[in-house]
Amino acid sequence: MFRKTLVTAMAVAVAFGATACGGGDDSSASGGSGGDGTITMGFSQVGAESGWRTANTASIQQSAEDAGIELQFSDAQGEQENQISAIRSFIQQRVDVIAFSPVVETGWDSVLLEAQRAGIPVILTDRAVDSEDDSLYETFLGSDFVEEGKKAGEWAVENWGSQPTFVAELQGTTGAAPAIDRQQGFADAIEGTDNIEVVASQSGDFTRAGGREVMEAMLNSNPEINAVYAHNDDMALGAIEAIEAAGKTPGVDIQIISVDAVRDGMQALADGQINFIVECNPLLGDQLMELAEQVVAGEEVPKRVVTEETTFTQEQAVEALPDRQY
């Protein structure tokens, strides 16, 4: 599905790494830039749980190819153990730089210390880690998830007025940075309001199937729900299915706020099934490759690189859809 960055000497190993489950032996060849100056990057992706993640992976693979960076790609399939194994494999292969999007925030210090001792710089993409030692990674490239949640909450406060609003919150993967931060940002924004109450909050694991399943259960136990805050578009789309199955109209009987702005979500917004979307840009590939080149060259880079993002109403979604890249 995705274009893989291959070179002749690494063709078999990289092709295998691009389809493996993030295990420690997902590539058998040794890495490193070698004598030709080519940079080798080991990249561990969370998985393929959403349209956002698919677009993110495609951006990274294409940008690596465009930049002439040799990409060792590993899919963790949502498991931290797989990512740790992949990172250790990258260290053994002596890649020039490691980048990864952490499945969860905690539990990374040991493997990152191994990379540091091996002299291999690490870049965090999309998600941060919770560590007291920020010397274990060079920089973190990604969105401000707290700000995303805050934007969602501010829209809710402004548009839901004084009417009693009973919110179902569809959380992302438990322990993941976007789930923690988007929940916090939203809670901060609605704090002090008398009419907005989160009456149910549960993880849908960032998947459409999870969103539908959780929404079905929430509607059964909390029939008063008239609003949804979903931590990503895929869960919002699953919630739409559950709302319709319950005989209600999404976007009307139950208003929906979501985060991501992938094409399917934007189409639902344009169709009036979602009411507001906060963008989270997955196209990080070009910035990641630029940062990789800088850290391998020993240049100083910012510790935090925040991506620029916006928000969308129905009218703005209709206007943006024809040129949407993901």
C-alpha cells in the first residue's frame, strides 16, 4: 500500500522491515550511512489504526525517498514491546538516526539510554514521552495536543450556549499522549461552565470499530447524551454509525466535535454529520527528514517543533475538501 524506500544492497531487509510486526529481528542487514554519506533512519510507527496514521506513514516514506534517506520501517501494531524491540534492532544495525511515534508515554528510558550510549540520536514524532531526562532524545516534532483539546472545548462553550449538554468523550489509546492531552485541554476549556458535563468517557483506541462499540454502550447507559467529543475522526465516524443505529441523527440530535481532519472526517463535517473538527496534521515527513539531516550533521535543533494547524466548520470543510491531501 505504501511506497517503500529501498536501496539495492538493503532491498530484502527493508522490504521485510516494512511489513513486519515490529519484532526485534524485522531486518537482518546492518545499517549505517556507509562511505557514500547516505543517512539511514530507523523508524518505528505506532501502527495503522486510523486514516491519520496511514497518511502519516505515507508522508514519512515518501519524504525519505525524496530526501535520499535510507528508511528502515517497522510497524509496532499498537504494542510498546514491538517498538522497544524495533529500536533495539535499529541500535544493533547501527543506523544513523532513530525516529519513532511512541505508543504510550512511559517506559522508554532504558531503550533510549541504550541508543544514547550507542551514539545514535533519537527524534520523537507525533507523540512525546514522559521522561525526566530530555537528553535521551534530540527533539520532538508534533502537534500540541493540549491546545487541540482546548480548541475543541472552546468551540463547545461558544456554540452550545446555555443549553444542558451531556457529552460522551471517546478517548484515544489509554496512556497515549494525544489521549491524555486532548482530554486535559477539553476539560480545561469547559471548566466552570454550568451546562456542559462529560457524562461518559471511555477509550475507543483511536479506531472506527472502537468508536462505534463504545458509543453504542454509552447511548445504552446514558440516553441523555446529546454531544460527542471524539479524540480522532475515526472514532467519530464509528460514533456516527452507532448514533444512526440508535435512530438518531448525528450532527443534529447529537452534535459531534472531532480531532484530525482526515478526508473521511472532513466529508462527514461537510455533510453535517460532524459539527466541528480541530486539525492535527499528519504530513510530518519533510520536517522529520530535515531534522534528521541536521542532527546527524551535529547541528543544534529546537527541543520542540510544533506543527501549524487550524480548525474547520462545515463551510470551511466544503471549501477545503477538493484540495485535501489526506
